[in-house]
Amino acid sequence: MSAGRRSMLSFVQSGAVVTGLVLTAACEKPAPPPPPPPEVYVTDVAQRDVPEYLELVGQAQGYQDVDIRARVEGFLESVDFQEGTFVRKGAILYHIDPKPLEATLAAANADVATAQARLEKATNDVNRYTPLAAKQAVSQQELDNARAEKDAATSQLAAAKAAVDRATLDLGYTKIYSPIDGLVGTTQVKPGNFVGRGEATLLTTVSQLDPIIFRVGITEADYLRVMQNGPRKAGAAATAAGIQLTLADGTAYPEKGTLGPVERSVNASTGTLGIQLIFPNPNNVLRPGAYGRARLLLDTISGALLVPQRAVQELQGLYSVALVNADSTISFRNVKVGPRVDSLWVITEGLKPGERVVVEGLQRIRDGMTVTAKPAPAGDLPKSGGQ
């Protein structure tokens, strides 16, 4: 091939390559801009003193709950109180028909008179036989019999008087009085019922309501925490005060309670220790059987680190939070958590005051990602200082 033809062919090939490059460049689209960093809401790790409470569910009972029972047999004549009202100590609650017991008392008094007469005769016989036996006018056997008869008559008189005392006591039981000031419940029997046969029939219950007892069960572990925070000698009087009570409707009871008696031993079946909390009840708002939730101050954690609970993630017992670093990148860190305080969580290990944790947007981020951090709305975010 001549040199001219080779030059022409080379020129054609070069043109084709240039044309292909131009066409390829014309077909390519400009690359889209990268997406903006995801937005997350953050809050600073706060530090302040935090009171640690123990919350216990329990039930109220009267300071005294006295069962009123029939102590003698008989037909109930009347119920002398209005159910569900307050009664004073000594107020008559029930009348039992006294006639059978009045007859028993009359018979016992007659037996006393008979025994008294027998004793007088026996005494006279002894007084008469004693000088005669000294003169051998009567036998010693007759004197001994007279003395034995006197001793028997003395014993019979004592037994007859005891029967009178018992009959008088039983007759007094036909009037049943309230032993305390308190709220009387509904009556378990009505007039005309026969009561007291074979056992002391329960008639009603009277409860002293001011003060009132709120009974709770504390676990053995919590009890040990209480003792570690405030140890005292076994059997020493309890001193905890300022106990708060939340009622069943969620309202706070206005009166503060104190710690009352603690049971001697842990219940083996439930693992709990019974505690009585005592609350003033001047308006009789609390009634026996009412449920509520008591809160006791266990301790105060000084300088506790706090984050919102929703900032903490849990996976198989491990807890972690997402931090926004100074360069706006995300890093996840494992932490150890302490008690919860309202909507916040105490962090015992893994964070420092002032670090920024992600509160919202956790599902859109991963470790090392760059984000746009915005302050979380106020609300339940932790407050610094001693608030």
C-alpha cells in the first residue's frame, strides 16, 4: 500500500474515534448531588442530684379492725345502729333477747339462797356438837360429820355465787357495745336470727380509720437495700417519714405517712416482708381494702447523669446510646443504666456531662454517619443543676 493511502486510512480511523468519544460524552448525564445528612434531635447529658424512690403497691386496713361477735346464745331483738356510719365507743349496737338469761340468773340466785341456808345449818350443828363432844355427850363421828357438812356447804355456796356471777356476765352480753370509736360496717345478721350457738357469731366489724394503716409487701432484695442505706439495730423503732401515697385514681394523697411496724420474718412462699405504713386520715378518705401505691425515699444519688429513656436502646440485656461527635458524626456507645426517674434514666457508666445523645431519629442512623443535629423539644428532657 502506498504511503498516501495509509495516511488516508489513518485519518479516517482517527475521525471515527473522535466521533465516538463525542457521542459518548453527549449521552452521559451529570451525577446527582449527594443526599443531605439525616436530621436527628439531640440533648445534652445532664448532671444533677437525683432522689431514688422505692414504689410499693399495697392495701389499706383499719388501724383497728374489731370484729363484733355474739358471746351468748339467743334471738337477736334489734340492731341499734345505722350501717356504714361512725359510732362512738360504748354505743349500743345490738340487743339479744335477755329473758332466758334472766331466768338463768334467777335460778342461780335461788341456788345461792339454798346453799346459804345449808351452810348456816351446818355451822350451827358444828357449834352445837363441839362442846357436847368434849363432854362425850355426842360421838366424835357426829362432830366430824357436821364439820364435813359445813365444808361441803361452804363449797356449794361458793359455786352458787360463781354461777350467779357467770349468769350476770352472760346477761350483760345481751347488750353489745362498740369497743372503739370508728366506722361500723354492714350487719351480718338481722333481728330474729338466732346467734351464738356453738360459736361466737360474727355480727359486724368496727374500724378505726384515723390514723389508717397501709400495708405493703417489700421484697427481700429491696429490704436489704433499705437496711444498707439506713442500717439500724434489729427491733429498733422505724424512723422513715414523708412517705407519699398515690390513690387508685392516680391522685396524690395529701397526707404524708410514716413507717410503722415491720414483720418479724420474710414470708417463705412470697419472698416478701410485710410493712405497715401509717397515714393520718382526718377526712376518712381512705377506707379499709382500698388499693394504692406508696413511694419511699431510699437514697439520693449525687451528681447523677441523666438522659431521656427513649435515647437508650436495649438489645439482649445490653444498653447503648448514639452520640453526636464534634464533627457531626455518629458513634454508638455501650452504657450501664441505673434507676429510672420519671421519663429519664440514670446512666451509671459510659457517658460524660455535656455529651450529646440522639433522642429522635435513631432508626435512620448508623455508626460513623454524618448527621445534622437539632436540639430536641423541651418537655421531658433532663435539666441540669440541682432541680
